[in-house]
Amino acid sequence: MTQAGRQSSPRNGSGRNSSGRNAGQGGTGRSSGGGFSGRSAGAGKRNFTQGEGRPFKASKPREAAPFDPDNPTTADDYNRGQAARSAKPFRKPGSNKPGFGKAPGTPGALKPKPKQAKQFGSKAFGSERFGQNLGPVRKPSRSRGPRQDVPQSELHDADGVRLQKVMAQAGVASRRVCEEMILEGRVEVDGVVTTELGMRVDPTTAVIHVDGIRIQLDETLVYMVFNKPKGVVSTMEDPEGRPCISDFLKNNKNKGERLFHVGRLDVATEGLLLLTNDGELANRLTHPSYEVPKTYLVQVRGPFPQGVGAKLKSGIELEDGVAAVDSFRLVDSTPGHVLIEVVLHSGKNRIVRRMFDAVGFPVERLVRVKVGPIGLGDQRQGSIRNLGRQEVGHLLASVGL
């Protein structure tokens, strides 16, 4: 660009607006004093030289906002939204999924959602420390005769105690919550579901279940768990002077009670032993017809070849008959050692050791960690603890009591 062109350029400082901002309206541009002379000199126009502000510029009309039927801003928009919504075709949830509308069971059909069990607001024995995750109540698999329907009026004992009071005293929940459990049909008295708040029962003879859990009303009965260490004999007294169960009961408040140990563990085996003075429970837990499962952790020398677990599940021929485990699971493997979990319901003497000897893997260490619904958890070796009431209820229910 030439020198003359640069001087007359609109972007040049000295020649800026040399022809005025609105040349078509008679403006004169920037004056030598630096002020503006206005659009015209006619009367009635603003004099911008006196600082009356910038010239008025009419705003453009704003474009109408797009109509959103879900977010109306005026009454008209609301009415239009109602009409638009009513005009939409109804679509069932999930109708866009492949397989929608096909009959259940046909190829490509949607899988039905499993029905969830009814969840109640309050849990029986919910305030206890132990027995919170025992799962559903396990009942014995042995067949029983049909239960007779007994009218609730025949279960009422006029001289007894109100049912909700008996439940509250047994530690189920507060009396108000126990009343709600009764009204919800969660309570059985002598095998019959009751929903009457005015029912009275005899606590010494009535058999009460809440959510399938038996309530033990006899406070003289004792239920304990002993984590037996290695080297302790599973007897209350030993003529040879070896350590026995009674040695660990010296500091227990129930040391004067005559207790039964449910089952036995050999001297070298560690783990869970149940102690109780409930003779009926002890007999049922050891009777083979109730098939109470027992869980063991077995340590053997590795590696452990495939197929041995299937062989243990199918059955091993021993000197006193065929024995099999209910389940077999490899828990951990370290160089030279394998940890296995087995579950079986047989109560034969040294059954686990004999089965592993038969397949060529002698047991290095054996720990019983669970009997029925009762587990050791983090209980330390040599300690004895009382079962919680919920644990007792599950244990009783597992053998049909």
C-alpha cells in the first residue's frame, strides 16, 4: 500500500473516521480537538459533544426460544406440553430390548427377574453380636408327617403370658416390634402361625418360632463353643492326666454344669466342639439321620493332582464302608503344601484322616471350622464362648427342634 493509501486508511490513527461515522447522515468525523460533532446539526438531536452518551441503537428482536414440552415457561407452553405428552405412544419399559414380547422359555426370550423374598423391617435377635450372618434357617431333610391344622383358639392359655411379652423377654426384640412380627404372620406357636395379639401361652411348654428360628425359653440350658487346641483330649476327665475340656472351663461361669461335648475330635485335630447340657440336641446333632454338615480345613503335602477331589466326592472304600465328602474346594496352595476345604455329614471316627490316607495324601493338619450353622469365626484357640440366641435358634431348627 502507498503512503497516500495508508494515510487515508480507516485503520490509520490520523485518518480514522475521516469521513465521519455516519457519512451518509452528514457527520464530520473526528474534530481537531478530539471530540465528536454528532450525527447532524439539526434541532432535536443529541449533542454528543456535551457528553450525553452514545447514540441510541435499537436492539434486534430476540429469537423465540425453542419449545420444550418437559420444561414449560408459560401457560401456553404448559398446555402445548400436555397435548404433546398425550400424543406420545405408550411404550412398556424394556420394549426396545431384543426378545421383548416372546413367550418365556422360547429361544431369545427375556429371562424373568427372580422374585425377591419379602424383607421385614425388624430382624429377630437383631441386637446380638453373634449369629448375624447365618443365612436362611436350615431344616432337616428327613421326612415328617403332615402338620395338622390346629385352631388358634386351642393354643390360647388363659393362665399364660402374652405372646409378645414372652418374645420380648427371650430377647427377640422390643414388645412393640414383637407385636408387629405377630401381625405380619412371622410367629409360629406349636407349629401354627398366629396373628392374634391377645394370645397367651405357657412359656414352659410352648414351642415358638420367629422367621423359622426357634426361641429357647428354658434359661437353664447352656450352649457353648470351644475352640479345641491340638493335644487336648475330647473328654471332660482323662485318667492319664492329659489336658481335657474341663481344664478350659475352670474360669467359665458354667464350670459347675454337667455338659456334653457334641461329637469328638482326636488329640491331633483342632477346632470347633459344641458343649451343652441339652441332651436332646446333642443326640440329634450326632444322629446320622439328621445329616448335620461339618466343615474341615485340611492341609496336605502338594502338589494335589486333579481328579482326587472328584474321587473323594464319588466315594472311598474304607474298612467300615464307603465314605464320601459332600463338597471339596481348593482354598490355597503354597510350595509343598495345599489347603483344602471339605464338607461332610458323616460322624465316623477319624473319617477325614482315613479318607485322605486312602487317596495317598496323609493329613498334616486338620481343623474343624463349622458344625451345622455354627462357625468358629475369629475365636481364638483354647477359648470358650456362649452361643447367641439367634445361633441357638438356628442350631435347634437344623435338627427339627
